Amino acid sequence: MIYTTIDNVRYGQVLGRNLYTKDGNVLLRSGVVLSVGLISRLKEIGVSAIYIKDERFNDIEVKDLVSEETRREAMSNLSIAVERVQAGKDFDINSFKKTTDNIVSEIMQNNNILVNLTDIRTKDNKLFVHSLNTCMISVLMGIHLKVSNIQLAELAIGSLLHDIGKSLPDIPENDHPVQGFNILRKKYDFNIVTAHIALQHHEHVDGSGYPRGVKGDEIPLFAKIVAVADYFDTLLAREDLKPYEACEKIMAEANSKFDLNIINVFLKSVSIYPTGSWVTLTNGDIGVVVKQHKGLPSRPVVRVFSASSKEGDLNLDDTELKDIDLANEKTIFIKHAITE
């Protein structure tokens, strides 16, 4: 299957991955043939890109850090928590502990996989997808930093609930960290560390962040981790940047917004060119990323079309295919990502 923008989806194509509601239920199942009406409806609910099945890439395996069941469980728990906070009620912390324990356990088993943030977002589920993505990146970074299992559990809970303050209606954007802190600090079964993640994930190492304008070592490690993870996923969702563009923007903020050491760990954790995405190579070939290399996020394996098929000529049904492993081809680089 391949990952493509919704504007490039044609009727008759087949959905490659499930689409979920905000509470983790399946809205549209993988294997559904996309009609004109379905494509139009996906656009209406805010879907910008999806996976579609393509027989030329049947062997592509998009590896996930956590299972579909755990993802659904996390989104369901987040949805319930948000609804209860909005109603002025308490939410069940035990369900979050179970979910985050599963997230940590699965990521520890799959920590050789790069984070591939290609979940299908809608207007309704975007907060929950963002929270889960931020959590997965943060936990993987924590593993790379060799924090203890107990600390990983705290990082997972804090990162999954880092935006819980946004649940409250009619609050200014810059107030949600304080509101989130006030919600989480009352959860006595949570370590206060989790509340400080919510409070300080918008602080910058140069002191230009909010809400308190603290800087450098005054910012806890976990808040620094979540700050980068949160910003990366926000760039993908709100500014519609491609992962490699978001990484460039984060690197430009080294030692101003973000800690350089944290950025270096982050860059080892994410897929710069997600599996299934289209790219142009410096030799002019175009192709689809089919495999990742741990530690070499900018050097994946790319299935390219014949050299005569260059960018601007994407009618590729009759062209020959070959795989180029950029880890071995030292003189060829990815020029940029493209849309099919």
C-alpha cells in the first residue's frame, strides 16, 4: 500500500488502513472500495491523507510501535477523560495506567522501529491522535535515553495527557498548560512529574516559552522530551508539513526552543520519510519508501520506477520497478517528498 493525499485518491481505489472515530471505534475499515461519495465525506470530516492498497506495493509492511488494540484503547480512554473533564467530573486513572503500561511494553519490544506518524486524522479525532503520537515519540525517546521503567511509565502518562487542559471550554491557548497541571496534580495516584509535563511542555530552553518562561535546566527532562514530540506532531497536523520539513524546522530551533541533545535523540526515533510515501531522488527517479533503517532515517529503501519516469510524469502503471537501498547507494539522496 501507499500513503497519499486525499486529493489524489481516485474512486475505485481501496482503503489500506482503518479509519477511527475519536473514541477508538472503526469508522471505515481497511478494504473498503472508495466511492466518489466516500472520498467527498472523508474530505468533509477533515481527512487529508490515507493509505490505499496498490498491488505494486503489496509487500510493504508499515510497522507500528503499538498494536491497533492498544491505540484504540488509548483513544477511547482519552475521549472519555475529555468528556468527563468538560462535564466537571473526575476520570478513571486506572484505565490510563493499564493503557500506558501496554504502550511502554509494546514500544520496548519494538524499539528498533522508527515512529511512522501516518494515522488518519479527522476533525473529531485529531486531539486524540496527536496525544497518542506525542506519547509514542516521547516513550521511544525515553528508551533511547535509558530512563528506568518506572520513569517510562510516568513519561507515558504525562505525554498522553499533556494536552488535557485543552478539554476545558473557552480557555486561551496559552492557559492550557496551567489548566492541565491543575487537573493532573489532583490525581494522587500519579507522580507529580506527570503534572509538570503538562505544565512545562511549552517552555523553551532560552526562556521564551510559556507559562512561566523558565529556561535551561529549570525545565525537567520529560518536559523537554514532550516539547519536541508535541511540536513535531503539531507541525504535521496544523501546518501540514511533511516529516522531513518538520525535522528541519525543529533542528533550526536547537538551543533556542529545544535542547540540542533531545533533538539528536528525537532524530533517531522518527521516520523522516514514512513508509509508503512518495519521494524524488537526486538522480531524478521517483519512487515509494518501502523499508526503514534504524539509525539512518534519511536513508530508507526506495522502490523506484524506471529512469525514464521522472517527476511531473506520474502515470507509472506500465513502468519497471527496482529497489534502491540508500544505505548502500552513497551518491544518491532523497531530494524531497512529493504527492502522487
